[in-house]
Amino acid sequence: MIHASRRTLLTAFAASAASVPLAGAVAAPARAASSVPVSVQPLAAAAGTAAARSSVTLSPLDASYFAPVTLDASLTTTVLPGSPARTEVTSGGRRVALLTHGARTVVLPGPRRTFTEDKRPFVDDFRRTLPDLSLPVAERDHWGASPGGGVWSTLGPVDTDYSVVPGAGVIDLTTDYASRHASLRDDDITDVDVRSVAAFDKVPTGEACSYALSFGYQDAHNNYRARLSFLTTGAVQLRVEKEVADTVTQLTPALTLATGVPANTDWTIRVRREGSRIRVKAWRSESAEPSAWDVDVSDSTFAKGRVGLRALANQGCTNLPVRLSVSRFQVDAATWDAPPSVTHGDWVRVLPRPFDGTWTEELDQVIRGWAGSTAPDVLAYAAMFLGGAPAVTAGAGPARGRQVLGEAGYGYLDPQGYRYEGADFHEYMGIGWTFDDGAYTGPSSKQVGNLDCSGYTRMVYGYHMGVPLAAGEDTSRQRLPRKSRDMADHAPGVRIDRTDGTAPPAAALLQPGDLVLFNADSGDDRQTDTVDHVGIHLGVDAAGRRRFLSSRKTVDGPTMADLGGASLLDGTGTYAKTLHTVHRI
């Protein structure tokens, strides 16, 4: 009999695996990190909000964590039905490992973990030029995507009232008595700390103009807003109001903040909403932020909704067009109504070589060594790139002194504000890389801290888990290729399922750690052709749906959540409909 002490729970979730929080745990050294253990504290929740941005948590420590894991002197192996063949390893009738013939990944039972993700902070400073006049009118984006906060939706009365010039999102008030709304397509925001900075290019004549920070936004007829009215006298008044089915109710009396304000004066509005409590302040942006809130009120009409902006020229404004230039839109903290959550006891580890179906003494010892271990696994490494994950620096190896874990972006922005692909694992670290076959790929100074979808997969399975990597295409099936389309056919391991050309695969044998590959670009070709996205299956979420991790443009980095498209293999979302191949490394 062999005893694997559960005392490793206090030291094993490595800095390179999980500086994403583990309640009360202490992290052990990363494969390429310092050998000095570091304390891992839970991700700090944004002050006053309900939850941390993302986390991996274990159950609270109790006596069972210090009891030894006991395995029988002889483990039992059974080949399970189905294809590909799998061998179940048991001890005393309990599964202790599941191996797949031809694959290196092994699933083992361990302490239950909960993976969660919440909305990450972001800043949109409008460093782009839109619309792209080279595109057909129907295909033009007028405000585009915020860097990590979602895609902007602009509404009323005509699209040409909206544009972006470098440094400003523009709303042109070309007609009076018509609201213009710009909102971020993220409908499930509850608590939020959000601010905007904007200026009008004229002092209005005839009647006032206003700009508002919207929150709890359902649609143009139902929302909260903190509104600054710019009067014809140069006075600026703050109003906090709600609109329900086109009926506007003032939550507090109007408050005059300044008089004699000239045109082109930036004003900041800040809203902090926590449950039913709404606090608002506004000030000239050139001045320091006031410590006190101008408004502190409670209302619970809209429990959740979008954030955004609203601009209006009151009926009778006579010096139109008036231009509102928004130089900054910033979410400092936010929570979702139901953050995605996956809880299970599956730990995914990687053998030194593919399992050929033969049980050996060497394998026996490997499995015993993994029994009850909380050393970093595939899922832990993958979670260490979600929003809010703290940076971890390598203490040894080719990346010594470079960041090897921590919140990742997707890629830098093109002139229209869309994110470039191309950030591989070594570019995240800011170094060049010599591959096993001698090929060398240089670093990119623009991609430091970024990982595209396949770069993220290679960072987890290649750099951190030791699966050989190819510099580019590779048909040998011995190395993980650079691009997702090549992974679909040539990644090491075994195929679990593939589309029949008319429907996504059922993937009945899907397990955590499997690569899920998609033909998600509806404009590229037929369903059966080019794979263009890859993720790592995480497990079944709290709603019973299969959820995966991947790095995506709209979110600006790795995510398990649903901003810009649900990270689900079930339902009618983009990824559920376009799943192409499931592959096991």
C-alpha cells in the first residue's frame, strides 16, 4: 500500500498554476518559476462590489485534507467500451484515473474546485477610426468594440450621427428632441462602478443639451441615467433619473454644479451602483475628483442591464449641430447577475508519452504519485490567464525574469480598433523561441502580455505542461501546431469526435482538458472546412451546460464567460452551433 499525503494541499497549487485564488492555500513553485513558495490570496473583490473578477477555489480546509490517500497494493485496470478506447484505473472500487489510448492527458479525481469569472474592468479611450468607409454601408461599425468591455450598439435617429476619431467617440446632435444612445452589449451587469468623460463643442442656444451616463439600461425606453444638462446660460445641472416605458422620474432634485461653463469643457460623470443603492458625482475633469458623492439614493426598478451613454438636444435647441465628444469610458468594477461557475473534482494531468493501452509498473507509480495531489494541472494553468489573475514571473529557464502567468489580453489594436491575431505563447513572455526542430520565431514588442486562441492553448499545454510545440504547420502529430486549423488534424493525441458536415458533434466522451475546435467565422467557407478557433473544455457549469475556456477578441483575452458569445457547447450560440472537432492531447 502507498500513502500520498494530503499535506501537499498546503503547498502544491503552484504559483504558475494558480495565483488565481485558492482559499487559504499556499502556492508551490512553478515549473519555470522561483523555488520560493509564495502566498496565494483570493483575488481582491472590487471595493464594495459583491465578487472577485475570477477565481479558482477549493473547499475550506478540514481534517480530511490531512488524511493520507490510500491506494490498494494492486490497482485494477478495465478497458471501457466506446471509441477511442479508454482504460479506467480503480482502487477499492473507486476510480483513481482515466487514461485514453493514444493520448497523454489523464483525468483523476481530486478535491472539488470551483472556477468562476466575473466582468473585468476596462477602459475605452477610443483609439480608433470608425466607420470604415471602405466597407459597404450595411457593414459599417460606427463605434466598434471597446477594448475588453463588449461591442458598442448605437441607436437613433441615424447611423451617421455616430463616429470615432482617434481619442473620441462622437455623437452629433443634428436634430432636436431625439435621444441618441450608445450602449455596450452586456445585458447582465448588476453592481458597477463606471465613469465617462465628455464635452460639448458649443454652449447651446434656445434650449439645453445633455449627456448622460446610462446604467441598468434595458432599452431606449427603460433605463437609469445620471444626466448633465448644459443650459443656455452656461450652467451645468446634474439629474439622476429613471425612465420606465418612456415615463421619466427624477430620483432626486436637479443640482446645479457650475455656472458660466464654456464650450469644450470636459465633464466626468461617475456612477457607483451596489444593489439598490445608487451614488453619483460629476465634476470638471480638469479638477480633482470630489471625495463626496453628489447623490446617494436607492431604487430597485432595474436589477441589471447595460452601461452606456445618452445624448439629447432639447426641443427648441437652435444652434445644431452640437457635437458631443466622449474621450473616455471606464468601468472600474462590475459584477454579472450570474457569473459562470464550474465545480467538479476532475484534475487533468499529462503523461510523459502517449498511453499505448499497456499498464506498466512505471505507469502505476505515476498514477500513485498523482493520487490526491493538488500540484498544478491543465485547468489550473488555463485559469491563471483569466481577468484579474496576478502576474507570476519565471525564476529559471528560458523565460527567467519574464512573466509566464497572469491576466492576458488577446492582441493589439488595428486602426479600426479590432484586435490582431498572432500572439503566441512566447510573445506573451516577450521573448523569441527556438523550437525542437531548430526553427526560431522572434518576439513581438506589440504582443507582450497577449495570447490569441491557439497561443493560449500552446501556453497551457506546451510551455506549462511540456507537450512539444511546432513553430508553424506540422503534420507529424508529434508537436502541437501553431494554428487552430492545423491542430484539428495534426495535434498529438486522438480525435474524440468531429462534425458530419451538417451538425456539431455530440462529443459524448468529452472530458475536461479536451481541445474544442470551431469553424466560428460564418463568412469564411462551409461548416466542414476551415477551423478558426480553439479552446479547452472546462466542464459542466452550474446550469448543466458544457463550458470551455478560450482567448477571444471581444473579451480581450482568455475567458470562460459569455461576453461577445457564450462559451458553451450547448444551446444555440455561435460556438454551440459551430463546434467542429473535439481532440484529446
